[in-house]
Amino acid sequence: MRSWRNASALVLLPLLLAGCDEGGATLVEDTPAPPATVRVVEVAPAAAIDRRSFVGRVEALRTVDLAFQVEGELVALPPIEGETVEQDALLAALDPEDFELALERAEAELQLASADYQRSRDLFARGAVPEARRDQDRAAFRLAEVARDRAARDLRLTRITAPFEALIARRLVDEHAYVTPDRPVLRVHDVTEMRVVISVPEDLVALVRSSGGFSAEARLTAAPEVAFPLSLREFAAEADGVAQSYDVSFAIDAPLDPRVLPGMTATVLVSVNGGSAKGAAESAMEVPLAAIDTNGADGFQIWVIDRSSLEVQPRRVTLGLPSDTTATVLSGLEPGEAIVAAGVAKLSPGQRVTASSF
């Protein structure tokens, strides 16, 4: 009897296990994720601010330390500090005597090598010298040409001329000093274009780079009556290691003013342009900077909350000028709408949220 019961149990055990599995499959249901708790604000019209100001600095297009590529005694350093010189103007010169003598010697050796090569070539044509002799004289002739060219180049390198229209920033040596190739003699600024650079915080750089319809101007203490128009030139793609800010560079769209010098402090005013952009700014909404989601596929977006269902959906927006803590939305939002004010990176379309405040 016990053996029969054991056999029955063995037969029924797989059926019972299968029944449990099937029952488990029908009883387990997907549990929805708990609502995310987010801070919510109501959209309000932006203040009537269509201009932002930044502190910047004036820079030359480039600054270069000029040095000789040969060594010698400095005998001429004509420009003075603060002077602007034309391109190709003489800036510095070494004593050329030794280099002139070296060139004369190289030219004489070249003439001798040329004559030797001509003779050996004629003798080889008559079978009077072997081919190796002709090849040797030809190589000597080519080496003499190289030596002559090097001597001529070294003589040219005893003079430094302005590589561009240059502002003389500093004379780094005095006349009659003995200079070597690793010792700069002049520092010059390229003033073919003057620039103004501002630093933008990392939480604003993406907004500023993508904004359009703006104009910029700079005002300097040295010329307070002049508003210099600016044109955007470039953005730094790497943040400053200390301030965690990004440099934005503008070019001064005006003839060179002698009062504008590299290193000066400038106030940069960025304004909404006239016309439709101006009208859009006047009817814009203001939202917290943290509400801007920069990961949208089509640009910037804001997560809007349905008050009845408490579900969120992303909405594409057009941004205007930012400030330190808020961003201006030119289009895409209506006054009174509820939006997520922080934590937008972890949201998904249709997700339910718990509003901490309205």
C-alpha cells in the first residue's frame, strides 16, 4: 500500500507543479512604477527684459612672440612699444656680416663644384674617367647647391618682418644683445581683427549657443561714448578648469580704434533684435533654468503636466535670452500651465507624477 501511495505521489507531483506555475503566471501582474515626486511651477509671463549684460575682455586676433631662427648680435630694433606697424615692416635685425661671408664662401664652393662636375661629365663622355667619378662630382655639386641655399636662407633670417598688421606689445630684449633662436625679442598683437571674449557659465552655454535673433555690442571705459557692434565668432568647447565656464568670442565690427587695446575690460550687451523677435520677447514666458530639458531630439523641451491625470508630456519650446536662474521661452507655453521645475532628466512621456507644489 505504501509503495502505491509513493508511486501516485510521483505521478501527481509534476501535475501539481505545473498547476502552480500556470496559476502563478495568471496571478502575477505588472505593477506600475510609483509616481515620481517633482517640483511643479506655473508658467508666468517673463519680465520685460530683452537685454543681458556680461563682463568681457578685449583680445587681439592672436598674440605672437617673435624670435630669430639664427643667433647673432641684435643691431636693429626699430619699433617702439604701442606702435602699430604694417605687414612686412622691419621689426628686428641681426648683424649680417658673418652670414654674408658664409654666403660668399658657399657661392664660391658651388662654382668650383660646378666646374668639376662639368669636366668629369665631359671626360666620362669620352671614356676618360669612370662613371663613379662622374657620379661623385655630381653629388658634390648638389651638396654645394644645398650649402649655398642654406647660407642664403640664414642671411634672410637675420631680419624679422611683421607677419601681419601688428601692434607692438613689448620689446623683450635691447639692441646689441646677443640672441639665440630660443629667445623671443618682440611680442606683437595681430590687430587685423579685435575681439571681445565673455565667459558663460556651464548651465547657460547650451542656451546661449542655440539662441538666435540677437545682436551684441560692447562698451569700453576708454571710449564710453562708442557702442562697438559685435559679431559672434566662436565658442570654446572646453570649460575652464577652475570657474567651469566657457569662453564666447565676438569680433568688433568697426574700424580699428587706437583707444581699444588688448586686455581692456568691456561690458557686452546682448539684445533681442527688432521685429518679430522683439514682439516674441515681449510676450515670452519665464521658467526656471532647471526646467529646460536639453536632451530633446528636436531641440529644447519642457515637461508639461496634465492637471487632471498628473501625467507629463514633453513639449518643444523656443528659447530666448537666459539669466543666471531663469530662461525665457519665446514660444511653446501658455500662461498658467503647470511644468516640471526640476529633475526633468529622468522623466518619460505619459509618466504619472506627484506634484510637491503648484
